[in-house]
Amino acid sequence: MEVRATARGVRVSPQKARRIVDSVRGKTPDEALAILRFMPSPTARIVARVVKSAAANAENNFKMLPSEIRIVRAFVDEGLRMRRIRFKARGRVNPILKRLSHITIVVEER
């Protein structure tokens, strides 16, 4: 049975979050948290929070053994884009897109 945890509307671009999420796919939650603890990116803390949540959901809601849980799927979808403008010379403007992402971690018992 698949158990998932999602963090929606995280204020990090999906491209940056995918680099972090790719490193934990296929690992156990303990291995993933150990990897994320030593990553220099602040995004690693957010991904670690989602991994902890998915493991806790599996353990508490579905009575899975913590030693048997493995991250099956982990992906990042693009969320909304906050649109801002930067003023330029001669009355022109350039758009600034502040991207948000949805981080999803799916765990399953081996």
C-alpha cells in the first residue's frame, strides 16, 4: 500500500527542488534523512520534513514497520508562479517569475 505526504506551495523553484529529491528516491527514510542532513541547500530541510511526514503517516495510520518502509516515488511538480515586474530604462518592464513547487514523497512497505 502506498502512503504519501505532500508539501504544497513551497517557495523554491521546482528545478532546484528536483536536484534534492532525486538523491533520496529509492532509499529508506533513515538513509534519506541522513543524506539530507548534510546537504548545504536550505531546500533539503523542507524535503526532510516531507520524508518524516510520509514515514510517520505510514507508521501511525497504516501500522507499517519503520524498518520495512522505502521511498518508492518522489517528485516535484510546479505550483503557482508569483508574477512581479522589474522596471527598466525608457519606461519598459521585465517580468520576474517567483516559482513555487509541490513536493510529494510516496513510501511503501517492502
